[in-house]
Amino acid sequence: MDGLLNPAGLIGALIGAGIGWVDYRIISGILTRKLRETDRSTTAAERADYERRIVLAQRLLLVITVPVFAGIGYWLGRTLGGWGV
């Protein structure tokens, strides 16, 4: 199978996405805790804006981390599976 959809690549991508999800959860927790330690908000509106920015940072981290790990998993799956890149 010479196309992009080969079993080794897809399995590698799934494993990579799973590892990326775990990495996201760990890094997101650390990032959230550190950002909340630096919160100097004095009003409820400032606190809400700060929380909104934390959620935005978490989403950005998710959108970057999981696809990158899935791509690396796909590449490793194809390479180790014998189909090469």
C-alpha cells in the first residue's frame, strides 16, 4: 500500500495523538497553575479576562500539541512499519 493511508502510519498517528493528549494534559496543568500564581487581578472583570486568556492559552496548546504528536507518530509508524517516507 503506497498511499498515505497505510495501517502502520494510522496506528502510529493514533498512538501519537494519545501521547499528545497526555502531554497536553500535563503541560496544560502546569501552565494553568503557574499562570494563576501570577494573577494580580483586583476586580471581577479583570479576573474574568485573565481566566479567558488562560483558556485561550490552553486551546492554543491543544491545537499545537496533539497534531504534532500525531504527525510524529504517523511518521514513526510508517518508518518502523517498513513503508518508509
